[in-house]
Amino acid sequence: MSMWSGLNRGIFKRTSTFFMAVAAGTFFFERTFDLVSETIFESINKGKLWKDIKDNYQPPAAE
């Protein structure tokens, strides 16, 4: 049995399973893309983001 026949029998044969496979693939691709792009953005802008410099602008905590 080839990989194509397995995919055809398991996913592509019914519209509902094909739709669910596309929806799940889209969800996981979006989450992965968001995580990777955010990591790249933060590594490029390290030291310039608010989370890195907020201690310079917030007043010290009163005792």
C-alpha cells in the first residue's frame, strides 16, 4: 500500500474528514508561524522592547 492510497482512504475519501484535516493543519500552521515569527521579532529587537526597558521608567515601589 502506498502512502497516497493510505491518505486517499483515510482523509480524502470523505469531505468531512478532508475538511477536518485542513482545519487542523491550518490551526497548527498558524500557531507555529506565530510562535516562530514572534521569537524572531523579539530576538531582533532585544533591548528595545517594553518588557526589557520598563524598569527604567517605572517609579520604585514605595515601602
